[in-house]
Amino acid sequence: NLPVGTKCPCSRISISYGEFTSLEPTYHQICSSDFISDRWINAIYTGSNATYFNIRDFRSFSSAQFQALATYCHLSKSYVQQSIDTFNQSTFISLSVLSEYNFQIEIQSIIYQTQQIVPQTFTNQLDLIIRMTMGNKIVSGLLTNYIISYYYIPGYLKYPEIRSIIYHRDDGTFCDCQNDLYCTSSAIFDDIFQAQTRYISNHIKILPGIASGCLPIISILDSTLECFYNQTCLDDMLSYFPTNEKFSALTIHINSSYNQYTKVKKMLENLMIEQWITNISYDKYYNQCAPISCTYSKEERHNLLFVITKLISILSVLALVLRLIIPIIVRFIIKKINREQSPSIP
């Protein structure tokens, strides 16, 4: 602990943040669960049958959705690690040693700014990619965003026509995939299995939380994971797929930053991060700064003993001076008096 006002010039003024800080994120449990594994993705894969289910039927896009979710988890972790590496290599300029209090305040502020900027940059880049995908009118292989129809005119060749699919939202409104980035509706399980009628639904069962829509990479963002926190809901979901695989539901954590009704988009906006574990070491910073010397001024009141000692010292010096000066003054005065009293000779 340095006294207030101490100045200790650093022998090394440029220090990498990684030499005295550590940042470690913890991610939402979905990103380490079986639900982004090949085992789960293969269990809900319907192959070429996907385009025979209703476009809102979960079996039509389930595997693609969770491939997208797995990709989002991997991208988030990779992007965060790159950002941490960049932060660790960045330098902190310190001309002189900061007090521990000021050091902690300044570094915590810098870390907080980094934690806010990184997710925003990632989200902006992802949003740009999604908008470019929509703008280019890329037709999904699952035919969930556009219908390709062929028209025959007598005497002419057939020609294709691409039409945007219209979805009926849960609130009763309609949207189309050409103009609405997040045109989604609740996913269902249907009993219709014909390509010609996949746009007509018997609507036998709504799947809680899961959204259907134009593209799986977008509809998964508008989904929640509520069914995956409920073992009964999860088992019921799996009963619609030709698989014997068993999976355990996610665990509800009271201290989690998210709940079972949080949309994936909201979690991705924070890079799937639950919390940051940060460590800031003042000792490591001080050692890297390596000050050669320190200077400081100290103001304090003198105690009684010091005052008495100082007074005696002054009086002793004064007495010594008087002992030297007084005889000289006395002789001078006597000499002057004698001179004045001496008779003058005419």
C-alpha cells in the first residue's frame, strides 16, 4: 500500500492486459448439451421425407434448425475467444504506478466496455449476413420460403415461377418471406404427408416454443427452448421421429441469466454467455510496471518531545551566540564611556 501522493514512474509503461487480467465466459447449457450433438441432429433427421411434411411441421426443418443452433454456439465461442485473445494482446499505458483503487476502477471499466462491444459487433455482422440472404432470395432446399412452380404454355417451353410463401402468425396476422426477415409461426406436428398438400395443415399438435418460418437459421432465433426443459414435452416430441434414442431435458437454474421462455435470438445477442468470470491482479500489474523508485511528501504534526527538544536546541544556540556577543558589546560600551570621560589637553 503506497502513501497518498506517491509517484512511482514505471520502467515499463506499456503492459499487455493479458499479463494482469483473465477473462473467462460461461455459456448457456444448450451449447454443451446433447441437443447440438450429431446424435440429436441425426435422431431428428427425416432425410428426403422433409419436403413431404407440412412446411410448419417440425419434422420438415428440425434437423436444419438444430444444425443452425449448433453453428451459432460454435461461432459464439470462437468469436468470444478471438475477442479475448485480441484484448489480452492490447496494451495498457501506465506512465506511473496507479493506486490499487484507481487501477481496479479503470480496468473494470475497460473490461465492461469490451464485454458490451463484442456481442454488438457479432450481432451486427450476423444480421448483415441474414439480410443479404433474404435480399438475394435464396431458395431453401426445404422449400420453406419460396415455391417453385412451372407453367406450360401451348407452343412454348415451360418456365418456372418463384412465389414467396405466406405464413399465418400466431397473432392472426400474415407475413411473407420476401418482405419479412422474421416471418414465423408456431411449429406443429401434422398428419399430412404429401408434397402436393404440404401448404395445407390439419394442425393436430402445436410444439411449445419452436417457431417455423422461411429459413431454419432464422426461425430457430425466434424459438424458445421451453420444451427442452420439460422431459414429458421432450419425450412426446421424440415420439414423432423414427428413433429409439433417449435424451434428458435441460436443468432449470435459478441463477441463470435466461429462463426457458427466452428466445434464442436474445441469447445469441449476448453470444450465448451466462456470465463472465474476471480476475484482475494488482500485484501482477505492479510487477510488470516495475518502478525503480518512488517519491512522496509527508505532512504531519510534531509531538511534544520533538517541540521541547527543538526549543532547547534553539535556546542552546542562542545562549552560545549571546556568550560570544555580550563580552564584545560590553567592551565596546566601556571603551566608549572611557573615551568620553578622558580630559582633553589644551
